[in-house]
Amino acid sequence: MRVVVVGANGGIGRCVVTEALARGHAVTAVVRRPEEYQGLAIRVERGDVLDPADMARVAADAEALVSAVGGGDGPGRGRLIEPAAHALVAGLRQLGDGAPRLLVVGSAGSLTTRTGACLWDDPTVTPRQLELMRAHGRALDYLRTVSDLDWTVLSPPQNLLPGERTGAYRTAADHLVATPDGLSTISLADFATALVDELEHPRHHGERFTCGY
């Protein structure tokens, strides 16, 4: 499968690239700093996720586009999330019937907890976390209005941490995946596994799902 990964410089993007390459997929990494992928047997493109024409260019020969665009660091770290969703949709629409499938890495913020409230309503969420969660929430709301593209959002659990790849995880729709003692977590490697599994065996079309242990 020809897979384009936008935001491949980030922690999630790198894990998705690694997982997809390990399974034999042809991967294009779209990054702001191409030099970070020097020496790897991978196609690297410099791309602007806020430019629809640029996204159409990098996705033109792909079967799937994965957006692992993060919020960056510092104040206003959620500012890219919603505009990026709009630009990706606009860019893929330029490709008409040849548009690839769109998989977007979301946030846990709008997932519901055992109390029935959204995670972003938890008083322990910091203002910086809330900013990013709300931005992802607006992007998801927008994607839910899109009916002419095949899109999926994968939200992580509450804690997305470094760790080994086990290949084991559970999924849910809009509810936070947690253990009986309330721990909601997954390793970056297993999150990437869940995402590439969805690429290979699509089950969630035009909807969000989540995963965790």
C-alpha cells in the first residue's frame, strides 16, 4: 500500500512510519525537516499541511494519507489542528475519485469516561492540554460533516507513552478505553499498530474510534 504520513517528524508519526515500513508498505514521510530521515529507504517530501494544493500534490499517488500533525510547543499549540483538517479535506477533494483514504490522529479529550463526562472536563486537565483537546474536538466536528471522502479519526487513550510493541490492544467508539482499575494507556508503538491495522483492515469509515489496553 502507498501511504503518506504527514507530520512524520513527531513521536506518533515516526512510529506510524516504522510500523508501516515493517509491514512492507511504501511510505512517503511529509515533514518540515527532511534531513531527519536521511539514510532511510523512504521517500521524503517537504510539505505544508495548511496548503490544500501541497497536500493534493503529496497525496496524488497514495492509497492512504495519515495525518499525525501535532500541536507543537508553547502557547497556541492547538492552532494547527483545525486548519490542518480543513486543508487536508480541501486538498484531497482536488483529487476527485482518486483521493486516498484519510486517517487522522485525534485526541482523547472528547472521549467519555465512566462518569459519562468528557475527559476534557476533568479538573486535572491543564489549560495547555485543554487547548489542544478542544482543537482536536473542533477538527473532529468538522470531519463529521464530510461525506464525500473516506475518513477515520483514531483517538489515543488518556496516556500515550513510550514502550514496547505488544500488538495487543482493545478498541471502542467514543468511550475511553481503560483497565478495571481506571488506567487508560497504550504505548506509542501499539498505537501505531492499531492505526496501521485499520489501514490494512478498514472497519471505521466516516467515524472516530479509540484504542488502549
